Amino acid sequence: MSSNVGQNYPYTSEIESDRAAAVAAVIEAHPELAGTIATEATPLDASERWWVWKCPTKGCRGLLHAAGYSLEKHAVFVVCDGTCAKTFLR
């Protein structure tokens, strides 16, 4: 089992308005992520709650928030609100 799959357990969940605000804040702090999300993900469907994961990047204490669905794989495309500001598939 790859480490990406093995560490795919959610940390918590958040309501839609909190998720949208977190993703917007990450994009505001890192404008280049808007293009990445636009080219690598499709919009999320309507949901009241979304899972949140801890960032797996060493030294980053951020959380991963759902930003869309991956275009290439059956996965949720997430962005980190921490110092690394990386994207992942969950």
C-alpha cells in the first residue's frame, strides 16, 4: 500500500462555508493555486460537510481542504492551508 493511500484517514470535517472560506484564503495567499485548481480539478458538488486531513508534508502543520474533484483520478483534490501550500489527492 502506498503511503498516500495509507495516510488517507480524515482528521475532522468542516461545514461548506468554512471549507469555501479556507480554500479562498489559501488562494488569496497563493494566487498561483487558482490556476492549478482550475486545470487539475472540477468543481465540488453540493454538500453540507467535507472531510479535512492533516498535511503529510514534514514540518507543515496545515490542514488539507477539499478544493474540487481530480480530473484524472477518482479522488478529492485538496489544498494545504499551512506553510507548504501544496496540493494533494485524497
